[in-house]
Amino acid sequence: MDEETNPARVVVIGAGQAGSQFCFALRRHGFGGEIVLLGEEPHAPYQRPPLSKAFLKGEMDQRRLLLKPAQAYADSGVEFRPGAVATGIDRAARQVVLASGERLAYDRLAIATGSRPRALPAPGGTLGGVLALRGIDDTLRLRDRLDACRALIVVGGGYIGLEVAATARAKGIPVTVLERAERVLARVTSPRMSAWFEALHRRHGVDVICDAEIAELSGTGGQVTGAVLADGRVIPGDTVLVGIGVDANDGLASEAGLACDGGILVDADARTQDPLIYALGDCTRHPVGPYAGQHRVESVHNALDQAERAARHLLGLDPPAYDPPWFWSDQYDAKLQAAGLFNGHDAQLSHGDPESGRFALLYFARERLVAVDAVSDPASFMAARQLLKQDAAATLAECRAHSLKELLALRKNGEPVP
Amino acid sequence: MTRLLFVDHQGHETPLEVEAGLTLMEVARLGGFDSIAAECGGGCACATCQVYLEPALFAALAPMSEMEECMLELAAHRRATSRLACQLTTGHALEGARIELPESQY
């Protein structure tokens, strides 16, 4: 093979789930060249989902977070460099510039720099006890705080915030969730599902305040003591977890002249506009299966899927079959499993009884199934993932007549039920 | 410690002796078996850590939770003795177990 299809050295910036998976996918598909994996953190690549759940609870030790045993990198010929900070990409010279001053040559580059939590724009956002959650070290800090916490304020009713709220309630800590929008999970699910999760948290004793505009965080001696809302309400709290979303780490790419728009723009094979550079994971925006537009999909599944696609493309292999995006969240005894993208839906159906705690909401656009949110309903979730793969999308009429599991069985070879 | 024998889809056998109290999914991951995708990392949310047990062991283990049963029911390549490795914990019950791995979880 020539250099075009068998480059000598691949450099990966970012050792999260996407970057790590990409390295091993290259090897699994037979890549024999050099692979250098640059990670900013001192830790070997690890799983992030438990950071707001089992690891925060203290039910899981740090070693169990690792995606691979430490020696797996050397064993697979992946040169993993922890604590390596990339400060620039010199596309003309095909080099990555490191904070140490070193210039690292690449034949192909993958940018997997992830995302960073948004800082709270209100005054007091930098007081002691105001924390974000992104990495192991953040969780360790939050875990220490929670051990002595008398009242926790969660700013932002997204997945991270609500999972932390549930974990803190399990420890018996009083929790207030402050959400700026009119409902929790506003960006990621429908009003009905938001209402269900809000009620779930209220049943567990969380004070959920929506339409909450924070005027400032108050403090004494440099430590936070509470939040003051724009309407004058004062919410006491000695620890504040800020979970108001993340921004893509696309600075390196944009400085290198690659197109970015709320994330590095890549195609379905994770290619940037530079044929030598891929980008994958949370730092990207990209087309997703049959859905219109470009999407930033912050999920493990997306990281793994883009890593596989990029690796195959780099090696000149066929792309894998389309696998719809999916996500999960554990809160108390409820397990949310979501498949597809619900944005732009114009109709919905519910299967099962929300009161029972086991149900699914189905979303449709122009009478075609586009997404499913299943709560403690794994059968509907698993069926949805398969139905969403089919070329002929399931219809509103079919879903009115059948459960998703029945429908999957009835749709032989993916053909609509007559 | 628990002694386990992993057998991949081509019949290659890998004996491992591991500490008790880990999930079988974690053991497989530590052992570098790439066929255990374990996308969700052990949350019983994805059904990508399927393994096949021997019938006698399958029958001897405590029955599956409804969650695991439902996830497996629509998982790819399911067999009669399939389990999700994230729902099994190393220890006495798995001593000497022969664990067959699928070629892929997809």
C-alpha cells in the first residue's frame, strides 16, 4: 500500500473515549504504523458516565473507571502520553505543537478534544465550593464536598445536574435544582418527559425551581453560601454544582483554519475539510443518519461510532452500517434510554403508563418515527434502536396499533406492516 | 480469586485468574477482549457485553433481572445461555466458568 492508504504516523489529540477508541479501532483493522495518543489529564483514558453516578456515590473505585488496563496501550503499540497539552496545529508542516515546545509530525491527525463545562456567568461564579463536573478530579472534589455538605444547589437541570441531584439525595443531602428554562431537560427531551423527571425529583425531596434567573452567588470568606435569584429569593447552599451545558473544544481546529460552528464541522466519516485531519466526539458537529442538519451529539455512543467511522475511512475500509444515536441516564430507580434525535418532531405518542414508572414516549416527524425516550422500558428501547435503523421508517399508524417490540417482529425485512 | 476460561469465537482459549468482586464485563475489558464492547460501561443500558455460558452454569446462577432479560431479548446473536457480562460478578458462583465470547456485539 502507498502512503495515501497506509500513513506512517497517526497522532490523536485528546485521550477521552473517542480518541482512545480510535487508536484501538485502527489496530483492530490492521493499521501497522505509529500511533501517538496525547492526553491533557494525568489519567489513562477512562469512562465519564459514572462520574455523576456510581463513582460520585463512592461505589466504584478509580481503577474501575479505566477503559483499558494501563499496559494495553504499550501492548497495542499505542504511545500514550499523559499530561501532553497540544497548543497548535501547523497544517502546512503537518505538525502538532505541544506546550513543551515539541513539534510532533503527523501523516494523519485526529482531533478528539471533547468539550468543557460552561462557567456560570453570574457574579460569585468563582467562589470556593462552586464546582463543575467533567473529569475524575472534578468528581473527587465534589465527592469530598458532599461528605460535609448541608445543602447542595444544582444550577442547571440537564442530565449531569439531575444525576448529581439524585446521587446527593441518596446521601440524604438537601438539594435545590435551579433551572433557567421553564422546564428541566429542556434541550434534550419533550415537555412531557421533562415533567415526569421533575415530578420524580420532587418525590425524592428535591426542590426544583424553573424559570430561575440567578442574580448572584453569595459567599463569605471566599466560600459560597447560597444563590440569590433575580426575583429576590435566596437559596442557601454550601456547595454549588454548575451543570449548564458544555462547549466544544474547537479552538485548536479553528485556529488552524478548519471550519467550526459550535463544534468542528465534519462529515459522516468524521473528516474535516483537511483530508489529513479527522475530528471525533463531543468537539464535533456532523450529519446524523436520516436527520436534517448538523448535530453535536454528546454521548458515548457517538464517540465510539465516530471513532469507528474515522478509523475505517483512514484505512480505506467501508463504513459501518448506520447505528442510530442513543443515550442513557440513571436517576434513582429510573433508567432513561433514548434513541434517535427528537429535534424537529411534530407529533408524539406514549406507550405504557407514566404513572407506573415504565413507559416510552415516541416522537414523529411527518408521521415517521424519529426518536424514542424509554423510562425503565428496555424492550421498547431495544426495539426502537432496531426500528430506527430501517430504511422505511416506522409510521405513526403502525406505532398506534402496536408496541415497538410487536412492530419489530411484524416488520419482516424492515417492510412496513400492511 | 476466581479462575475463568475465556473462549473467543475462533475457539482460542485464554485462562485468567482474577480477583473476586469484579463484573465479568470488567474482567473481559481488562483482559483486552475487544468483542466485549460494553458501550455503557456496566449500566445494563446497551446489551453490548453479551457472553455465552455453559448450560449447567447458566442454570445454576441466580436468574436474570427483568431488565437484563428485556435487553437480551432483542440483542444481536442471542443464544439460550446468553448473559450480559456486566450483570455477573466474579466469585464462588463463577469459579471455573467457561465463558464463550461472540464475534461481535452488533
